[in-house]
Amino acid sequence: VPPTHPTPLTTPVFQILLSLIDQDLHGYALIQDIRDRTAGEVSLTASTLYAAVARLLESGWIEELDERPRPDEDDARRRYYRLTRPGREAARAEARRLERLTAMARDKKLLPALHPTKGAR
Amino acid sequence: MIVPRLYAALLHLLPRRFRNRFGREMTDVFAELHREAGTRALAREVPPLLALAARERLAGCRAALRARRMRPYSAAVAAASPAPAAPRVQHPSRDPRMLDPLRQDVRYALRSLLRAPGFAVVAVLTLALGIGANTAIFSVVHGVLLQPLGLPGETQLVAIGEGRTDGPLTTLNATSPGSFGDIASQTTSLAGVAAFTGVGLTVTGRGEPETLQGVSFAGELFAVLGTRPMLGRVPVAEEQVEGANPVIVLSYPTWRRMFGNDRTVIGKTITGNGTARTIVGVMPEGFRFPSGSAEFWTPQRWSPAFRVNRDQYYLTLVGRLAPGTSIERARADLVTVSGRLARDYATYNTNLRLNAVPLRDMVVSNVRTRLYILMGAVAFVLLITCANLGNLLLARGVMRRREIAVRQALGANRTRLARQLMTESLVLSLVGGAVGLLVGKLFMAMLLAQQTLVLPRRDEIGLHPAVLLFAFGVSIVAGLAFGVIPALQLSGGRSSDALREGSRGSGGQQWARTALVVSELALSLMLLAGAGLLLRSFAMLTRVDPGFRSERLLTFGITLRRQTPTTLTEMSDRLAALPGVRTVAAVSQLPATGRGGGAWFNILERPTPPNQTPPGEIYRVITPPYFETIGLPLLRGRLLTRDDRLDGMHAVVVNAALAKKYWPDGDPIGKEIYLGAPDNRLFDHGTIVGIVGDTKDGGLDADALPIVYGTNGLMPWWSSYSFVIRTSGDPTQLAAAVRREMRAIDPALAIQNLQSMDAVLRDQVAPARWSMTLLGVFAGIAVTMAALGVFGVLSFLVTQRTKELGIRLALGAEPGRLRRMVLAQGLGLAALGIAIGVGGALALTRLMASLLFGVTPSDPATFVAVSLLLITIAAVASYIPARRATQVDPLTALRSD
């Protein structure tokens, strides 16, 4: 998979990548994190989650963790997932694509222009 | 708990590889989601799960196809061939990869189904429903009716009993020790005979006292049944005589439960009904006699005098036919014995006839009709499924006319194409069958969830190899049945027509579709009629007045210990002192729960002539104030009091049915009677002092039985009682207090079946409720499918006539009239289907007469109601296509095609 991919990512895939950027999570925690971050707008089911996880594992964008990040509060059966480098690249590429799209919307004054200080990131 | 398990079951839709990798995680995650959102979580889960399953399976198929294309041979060919020339058109028979036409057909079928996933999913789900229902019912039928009892040579086992010569041949009543001895010694056609009866055994000294249900037997029971114990030995003849050391054989589950896996249990004792009994054996797992609920077997210890007793009728006999002997020979033998008995012991055996039936028939006789009817019902569901699929395939055939025509034009012959279509149907039905097994498992869980249902050998029900084979067979038959329709269709029509006509169907097709829908409607009506009749029966049954006031009654059973420190009267008084209790009494058998104990009924002033036996009637031992407690009305005379004892006036009370039977015109009050044989009476004599109302003891659907009531003062030897407690509030609220009080009275007494009387009555109607619910569910499925069929056909007709309808609209036809036209077409189909269905139902519902109560098999109200229901459903199903007919945009319509 090339680091910059032309096709848009599905919502579950993109959201899972986002959640894993700064932490390793197990399945249910992923659902919770996505739900919290999107204020309930994106609420995955077990099937949508694992449909995406299966594809992400297959593309090598995420990997399953051997060690357990939080052994103290852990259920031994849970499997944790971690973002890989290609995964991070793919998420970044998708974010850039979205940025380009919103930029177009701004050009057309569909959205207000960005404040320079805020857009610096 | 059921929802997560349901989800786990649904995961089986996923390919194994996916499931193995993610199944457990998905179940865990779902469990969390279920904790958050409840059942809604499942509803949210299903659509994405189906999509995931479809995608993963598709990917699997594609990968397989790709792998196949990359097989060494083709790879070699590909490498050897020069740069891609013109695409090679291969004639099928010359393609070296496709030497096997069946494989080719299957592959083609898979591919063409994958191209139309919507169709495939609908078809597979429809089939799964039909096959699943069949599998579930068949697994019950198989477990209960067909699967052997698990005893060696069980076809040679017979049950033997006696009936009156003027009664039906099928009646097998219990017999006496004397007759048992004569049958055992005087028949040559039987290799062995043993006698048994059910008993309860209250085990104490091992924590909480508990009552085990088991068998007390006489004779070489285990030898007759042909089984050996897993541990220890079976009781020997010396242990069957009076004064012998009491011994007991435990069932495998009971041994496991009470002793863990302790193999040194042999020789230990348990205290049952106050007597220490030595455990001599443990039977192997899976040994069930006479049913799975038997927890122990213990020999009866008869005195020489009792061995020839001829008036205690409590033994059921089981015999093994001698090798090479038929049951008819045994019956003839028994007739000879009956004659000898009648001659030698005229007092006891006149008018009696011995008979034998296969043991298996006796075990399952009660549920056989119910199960056969359900089996018939699911067969109907399957027929409807097939009709529906036939219709789907016809519609699909229309879409594929061009494809088929092209293949025909390119030289495929009709046989080849027909076989191709059949293969597609078979592939569909096999996939449907596989999913159907899953559906069947769910159905089965539903079926067996009804704990109150007494289903003999329920623990033997499951997805056995035979059931799997059945599901497979049904799938094949279904595939052939609905596949033959589109295949036949090929034989008509020229291919050039199809190429020209576009994707519109021809007249012949329309006829086939209509016929299929009409038959679906007819079959649905038959199922609806059956379900309706059962529903009405059930309603009548629950409305039957049991003869007493069952509300606010708490009941439980006890078996008195010989050395119990407290008398029944004292127990009643202490229970009556509990707050919330109005009155308390005890009875030998709860009303509406079966015949129970019976004895010969003698009226002193009408002595039985010699050479005749007196009639038998049932009796109840009660403690006053029993009648007042259960609310049984006094019709004449007086009720029994605590003063009616052996040392007081010998008073008895009879019910109205008994009074009517023996004194149809006269007055029974003041007449003297006794129960039992002249020389062995239950009590010397009793005077009838009152007549009370009837209770439905022979079943809510049967006539009231004649009953004699006497007090425990009159029959003090009776030991097993059910208490009835009239409460002022909800009876179940008092259960804990009652249990506490009984423990305080005698901690060694086991309390059995503590429940409200209403719950007891509910158990009585459980089988009726079970058949009604199931048939209702099946009828519901059938009607849904029929409605879909009507909808499909009318939609199809409307689509076909789009051009015509458009022209009509353009020419100024009123939309309302067009709508009515389509509706009328739908209702016409429904009317035809209902007419045929009513005819079929009238013929078939007669078979279920024995399950009905209070309605005739041709009950007009039911038939009218279900016909109206079906018409309404057909009208609704027709409405959508009818509306669409008038929403045709004339311009689009004219342009279409």
C-alpha cells in the first residue's frame, strides 16, 4: 500500500487510526474512544469495528500487541492494537485529503476563511 | 444472557477463519455494548454483521477462484503463450480445467449467485427459515419418537398391564403382585418379566433434606432391560424378600451430584425415608428407565403373603419377548393367563384382560399426535418456502432470459441449461440448509425453553447425525422442488423471442407464478386454520372452571416420616398461625393433577354378585378443612370435620359425579360404602354424609371423575400429602415463611414443589400452550411468506404492464380505477387460495381432533376468522403494487424498455 493513497478511507477505518495515534487500545476501548471524541456521532458496532480491524491488520496499518500496556486493569483475554508507520502515513494522507477538500470549500466561501494563527498547525 | 448468546450464534454466519480470529473478541465487545444498550445493541449489530459476512465470504470465494486460475497448469500455459493475443474464446468442453461438468456447473452457479447477492441473501434466508423449522421439529421428533430408548434389543421390550374386557384394548392399568407372579411363571413367549412403580425417597443426613424420584421394582428388572451397572452390582433375589437389608442403585447423574465422582461409594449407605439403604450399584450414564427423571432403583421387599396379593393394583410390568417371538404370541399367552386368573380368582380377575404394547409406545403415547401435527405443519412451511423460491427464481429467470438466450444461440442445448439451473437451485438450497441448521438450533432452544412441558426423554433431543442428515435431505428435496420450475420453463419458447422481447415475461410464466401464489395462500390458510383451532381450544381450556377457587392458594408436597415428631394436624395448625394465612389443609393428591389412588368401590346394600368385580373409583385422603380451604362447594349434607376418625363416626364425602353415577335418581346421603376388597378394606365402612362439587382431576379437558373423600383420621396409613394454604394476599409472598416454619417443625422433612395453585394449573395446560404457540409461529411464518408472494407477483405484474398502464393513464383513465383493478387481481388470487385452503383444512383438521377442546375440527367461527385474516393480509400486500400502478409517469412508462 503506497503511503499516499488515492481512495478516501471509510469512517470506521479513519476513526480507528485516529484513536490509535497516541495510545494502544483494545476493541471495546476503541469504540468508547471514538464515541467520546465524536460526541456520539460515530458509534461503531462490534461487527463494523472488526470488519475494519480485519482490513487494517491485513494492510499492515495496525498490528496486534504482544505485551499488555496496562497489566493492572487488564482482562487477560483482551487484545490491544497499535498503529504502524504505514498506518500513521495513511491516516496523515487521509487528513491531508480532507484538508484539501475543506480548503476548496473555503475558496468557494462555503466555510469561513481560517484565522492564520489557527491554521498554522 | 440470551442476547449475547444469540449474537455468538449469529457469528457463525462469518467464515470460519474470520470467526476463529475475531469471534471471541467480537463476543466480548458485544457483551460490553449489550450491557450499555440492552437488546438494542443486537438490532444495531445485525445489518453490519450480515454485510460483513457477505463480504468476507465473497472475498473467500474470489480468492479461491483466483487460486484456481493460478494453478500450475494454467500458469504454465500463460507463460508459454506469446504476448497477449486476441482473447481466447474457449469452448467449455475443450477447456482442460473444466473436464468435470458438475464442478463447472457448481462454479458457474456460485458465480451467478454472487453476482446477485440481494437475491441470494433473500433466497437463503427464506430457505433457512423453512429448513430450520423443519430441522428443529424433526430433532424433537427424532429424540422423542424415533431414537431408541437406548436399551439393548428394545424392540423386544413390551409393557404389560390389564384393562377391563369392556374397555378399550389400549388401556394398560396397573396390576397386582399376585398377577405379576402368574404372568411371570405362566408365559412362554416372554423371556423375562419385571414389575415396577414410581416412588419418592426423602434423603436425610446429607445437608438439606431432598426428595429423589425413582423406581421401586420387583423381579429381575435389569436383566429384562439388558443393562449392567457401571459400578457395583444390581440387587439380587435375596434382597427382594421381607426383612432383607435395604439396598439401592443410583443413576449416574444422581451419583455425580451427590457423591462427586467417588467410585468408592459402593457399600456406603444413604438414609431414605428414615431407613439406611446400602448403595450396591451405579447405573451407566444414559441409562434411563422408565424415564430420564428416575434417580434411583430399589427392590421391593415382599412378604410371602404379599407376593400373592391380588387387590393392590400398583405395578406396571415390563417384559422381554423370547427370541423369535412376536408381540402377538405374547398377547395370545396373556389372554390364556387372563382366562386362568378369571377362573382361579374370580373375585379379583373377572372382566379383566391382560395386554401388551411395545414399551416405546407407552413412553411416548401422549405427545405423538402433537408432534406429528407439528411435523405436518413444518412440512407445509417448507412447501410454502419452496413455492416462494420458485417464484423468486421465475422472476430471476425473466431477468436472465437474455443471458440464457445468448447461451442458447451460442449452442448450449436445453438439457445442459436446465441442469445448470437445477445446480443453481441446489447450491442455493444447500447453503440455505446450512444456515437453516443455525436457525434450527435457535428454534430448538425456544422449543425446549418451556421447562414446564413434560416431554418424555427431553434430554435426548439434539442435533444428532440423523438430524443433520435429515436437514441435508430436506435441502436437496427443496432444491429440486423449486428448481424444477424455472428449468421446465426453458422447454417452452424460442430463444429468438427472448432476444427480441426484452426482459418481459411471457404468458406461460404468469400462469405458473399465479399457481404458486395460490398454493402458498391455500397452504397458509390450512396452517392458520390449525393454529386458530388450537388457539380457541386453549382459550376454552384456560376458561374451564376447575371446580374450586385456585387463586391465592399456596401448595407444597411432603412425605410423612414414620417417626415424624409432629402430626399432620399440628403442622396445619402451626402453618395456619402464620400471618397472611387464612386456612390450611392437606390432601393426598391436588385437584386437577390426575387420577391418583383408586380402589374398588363397594356399596353395602348392593353386594357385588359372584363372578364379577366391583368398579374402581378414585379416593382422596384429606384433613379438614380441605373443602373450605380450596373453595369446593358443599351441595348437600355436611362436610368432614376432625372428629370424623376411625374412633368416631366413619363418615365420607363423595362428589357430585359419584353421586350421579351410582344414585342417578336416589339420595346417597346415609348410604354405607367401603373401598378395597371384601377381605382387605381401606377402612371397614363409611357413611356418606355429604356431596361436594366436582373437580377436573382427569384433566381440564375431561369430564369430572367420581371421587370418594375420607379424612386422614379414617385412613391414617396414608403418608404423602400436598398442603393447600389459602392466603389473604399473593401466595408466593408467603413461600419463604412457610418453608421456614416447616423447617422449624421438622428439619428432616423435604418440601416438594412449593408453588401457587395457579402455577399448578398452568403446568396442566402447558402442552396445549406449547402446540398452540408453535403452530402459531409456523402459521405466522407461512402467512408472511404468502404475503411476500402476493406482493411479489402483483409487483411483477404491474412492472410488466407499466407500458399499458401508462397508456391508459395518458388516455385519461382514472387512477382510482387502475388501483382497484390491481387490488381486485390480488384479492382474486387470495379468494382462490382461500377456497382451496378451506377445502384442504376441512380434510386435515380432523386429524387433530384429539388435540382440540370445546371446538369442532370444522369450527365455522375459526374458519371465517382465518379467511378474513388472510384476505386482509392479501389486500395489504396488494396495496403497495396497486398504488405504484397509479404513480406511473406516463412518459417514463411509454419510454420504458
